[in-house]
Amino acid sequence: MSAPAPAAGSPTGPVTVLLIDDEPMVLETAADMLRSRGHQPLCADGGAAGLELLAKHADEIELILLD
């Protein structure tokens, strides 16, 4: 079975993802999963750290995942 085709306008290559979670195990697991698919995770251990990373990398971040 092949993977579905990407939706129109969706990225076809690696993306930079901002991950925000206060649980280290969740953050590490999600980051590992994204890396294994070729993506670049930026990890923040809470909202304040997430906002700092967003300010620094706003032009790179294509997706934000948070809890």
C-alpha cells in the first residue's frame, strides 16, 4: 500500500516543527518520531520557551504542535 498523495498546498519535503509540551517524555518521543521522518523539531518545555523559539525561528517554523 502506498502513502496517500499530499494535499494541495501541503509541504512535500522536510518541515520545521515547533513542539511544545511540559512532559519531557512526550516531547522526546514526538521529536524522535519527527526526526525519523526527516523533519526538524524545535522543542520547548513550556509556553514561555515555545514563544521564545517562535520569535527566533518564525520564518522557519511551518507547524506548531502543543499540548
